[in-house]
Amino acid sequence: MKLKSVDQYQALKIAKTHLNVTNNKHFINTLISLKINLGTLLLLIG
């Protein structure tokens, strides 16, 4: 995917960064719970 201009790229980068900041905590919590669920699943299987 080629971006038409540097401005577009910058805007995308800013939006992405903002999204990362707002969702970072939620994302980490999701990862942690997924890890816990995976561990529980492995315990149940193994």
C-alpha cells in the first residue's frame, strides 16, 4: 500500500499512536487474560 503524501503518512502515524495510547492498557489486560486462559487450557488438556 503506497501513501500519496507525507502528510497522509504523518496523520496515519499520529492516529495510530493515539489509538495505541488509549488501547494499550486494555490490550495488555487482554494479553494477560489470554495467557491465563491458555495456561488453564493447557492444564486441563495435559
